[in-house]
Amino acid sequence: MGKFVFKLPDIGEGIAEAEIVAWHVAVGDRIEEDQPLADMMTDKATVELESPVAGIVTAVAGEAGDVIAIGSMLVEIRTETEGDAADEVREQGKAEPEAVSAPEPSPPPQMQPAKNMAEVVPAQSNAVVEPESVQKITASPAVRARARDLGVDLNDVKASGGHIRHADLDAYLNYGAGQGYRAPGGSAKRVDETIKVIGMRRRIAENMAASKRHIPHFSYVEEFDVTVIEGMRADLNANRGNRPKLTMLPFLIVAICKALPDFPMINARYDDEAGVVTRHGSVHLGMATQTDAGLVVPVIRDAQDRNVWQLAQEIVRLAGAVRNGSAKSEELSGSTLTITSLGPLGGIATTPVINRPEVAIIGPNKIVERPMFVGDTIEARKLMNLSISCDHRVVDGWDAASFVQAVKKLIETPVLLFAD
């Protein structure tokens, strides 16, 4: 038999380390060639690594949440036969194949160890051991008869003073008069949980902490009247054919792209270590997307070159890719500005955290219908608040407000969205 050491390969673009997100094998498992070993996460993507050989897993590098260096041991496998795997290990200067020691003799049948118990129990014992936690019910015949008539299990009733009395039964029936029973309509008590923050959740936590630590945020919120554009959207959807259904988002992206040339400091990235701001000509729009693993930001490349139908199609495609794990690394990096929308949840206003090293993030909120003065009359109008958070080191408040007002004009006069 031989020993094969599977080292963590370079699974990114010059990365130095990767995080173990999940193991698909454990020590002692027999595995086949090409069987999944582990999910590893880099700064850009999660990759599933497969075994190049068959054998038995003898060692793994840590547990989920640990970060290991590229080129270090990920999994050690004992191969079934001498061959290429063992020869490769020896050529790399690894130890010779390990000798397989004989298994330890099993204890005699009459003293088999009980699984997960600290003491040895005779295998042939017929004794029934009653758990100490079982309550010894003591109650008078009258209390027992009353509980039986009411259909109450006295195991569920808390005893006061050593045995169950009528008062204890009354407390149970009245849902907890001083006994901690749950009142009608109350919620059941939940057990505390300790969850290790790993994988995507840890990456999000690190990025958000770095953003708030390094960037002096400020937010600005404005109300948009979207009545007219909502009517236009309904008309376009009624005649969309096999094209994707339009939401407000594609219209908003077109408006943002049209307004940005006059406000280049919004579509920028700030390298605070080098002290350099890069104002981008193309709009590579990050689209914050909720997945089961957490928030992921795929990128709509050259959003300024796409119409509402093309944007709608790309939004659907990218959202599907990040949710099913098929998004490529280049689709998850390089954004110059991010938009984050909670859809129907929306809220009145948001103060989103900037996707560092960008300098701004835009957050549309839900659309609501409210009465509004239009001239001297009151009309029912569809209104939506739009929030923007900016890096105050790069973007002044006046510029942020002016940019949002430019977007507001385009949204409230939607014919301008389609004018050259």
C-alpha cells in the first residue's frame, strides 16, 4: 500500500490561501477516484475539489472554517496498491508507504463496550436502567383521578413541595400561574445555538467590517414618483412575448447609467493605500443578490450599453448563476458601482454599506401607493424612496444629492430614458 498526499492547488488567480467551507469525506472513509473531497472558498468563488486517486482517507487538514495555504496538505490518502500515487509521493521526498498494523483484538463478548457510554455494561444483562431524569410522580388518588378525567399527563405537571397537588394541576391548566408554562398564543422556548461563522458568511462579515472601518459613510434618501413609469412598465410587460418580465430595476439601471457621465466621482473605486481614485468610463454594475449562503454581488458588465430588455435578461441570468453556484469568478468581481434592492420587502429607506473599494451604493426601496398633491388636487400616486450611501472621502454631499436628483428626473419623465 502507498500514501498519497493531495496538496491544495492554486484554485484562484494568484491567491495564497483558501478556506475550508465543507468536507465531503472524513478520516477512515473509503473513496473513489474523482470523488468530491472538500469545498474550498477563495476571495472570488467556491470550488469543489476531487480526489485524483482511490483509497482510504488517513488525514485531513483541519475543519470547516480553517484557512490553509496553497501547496499545503489538504487530504492524505492510503492507496490500495503500489503504483503511480505511491511513486509520486516518494519522488516528492515524502515518507515511504506506512506499514499496516494488525487490528487490536476485540474485547470478549461478555464485556463489549457500550457505545457512547463511559462504563462497561455486560452484554447479556437483562436489567432495565431507568434514567435519573425521569420524574417520580407522587400525587394523591384524587389528583390522579382528576388528571385522568381531564386527559392531563402528570409527567407534564411541575410539582411544588415534593408531590403534585390540585394547585399544581390548576397552574398547568391555567397555562403557567407562576410555573413557567407557556401562555395561549405564546412561543415555545428555543434552545440556544452556537454557530461557527465560516465560508460565505465569514467573508461577508470581514468585508462589511472592513468597509465600515475604512470608509466614512453618509447616506441620502429621496422620494420618486414612479406612477408614469409603472404604467409604461405594465404596457411593456403586456407585450413582452418570450422576453423576461420587466421589474423596476432595469429602468433604474438605465437612468443611473445616463446620469453618471455628469457625476464621474460616483462610478469610481478608491485605493486608499495608494491614495488613488479611478473614475471609470464603463459602468460595471454590481447587483447584490441574496442566496442561501449569504449576499453575493455578480456584475453586469458594460451596463451602459444595454437596453431594459437586455438588462432584465442579464439580471435573471446572473441571479440564477449565483444561486445555483455556477457563476464564474470573473462574474463576481470588478464592479464599479453597486445596486442593492430588497424587492417587495423594500422598506421606507435603507442605509446600505458600500462594496469596498467602490465609493457608492444605491438602494431602491419598495413602491407604495399614497395620496399626493398634484397641483391643487390630491391624487393616488405610486411612490418609491431611493437611498444612496457614499464614501465621504471621495464624494461630497452636494454631488450625491445632485446625482440622485438627475436620476429622479429621468425616472419621473421616463421618455427621457429612451431619448438619445
